[in-house]
Amino acid sequence: MSLTQEVVHGTGSRLTRKEKDLLDLLERNPGRCFSRSYLLKRIWGYSSDAKTRTVDVHVSRLRKKLEGRADVIIHTVVRQGYILQRGGGLIGVDPLNGNLVTDPERFGPPKVVSLMA
């Protein structure tokens, strides 16, 4: 069952079409950071220079609908974008091979894994 289906069936929350599209994209690419401009183009069809808080508002709504789920977190990467993480723990990047890891004691604070601009 996809995360979108889990949210709708598990919590009784309804997702708007844009929330569903955003959650589906993040779920298909866990650990990948998507910039606001990429999401505005991909999900909303806006130009890259659009000045809007649409992405932030939709992410905030998704976070509220995901409350209580320790296994799914949508992180904000300051000045970069958003990352969906499954499985709990914090995100870090292994300095030896660049792989996403969830051991902050060893690898430090979250960093961008990859940025889709």
C-alpha cells in the first residue's frame, strides 16, 4: 500500500489532488531533496521565477496529516527544498561514499543528498 493510501485509509484524512501528487513524488524518491522551484514546475506548472508559498503550505498540510507517524517525516533542508524520510531517525550523509544514512551520532546533521533543480 502506498503512503498516500495509508494516509487516506489509516487516518481518515482526505488529500487534495496537489497534496496527493506531492506526496507521491516524495514517496517515489525517499531521501532525494526537491527544490521549491522544481516542485512548483512539476506539480503546479508554475514558471521557475514564481514567488509563492504554495509548496510550503502544502507541505505543512501534509505534515499535519502525517502527524503521529514516526516512520515518515518530511524534512525541510534550508535554502534547498524538501526530503521525505521513511523509517525514523535523522538523515545524514556518509562522507566516505555519499550514501544516505540514519545515524546522526556518526554522520552529523542532515545534508542534501541530491537536488533536483
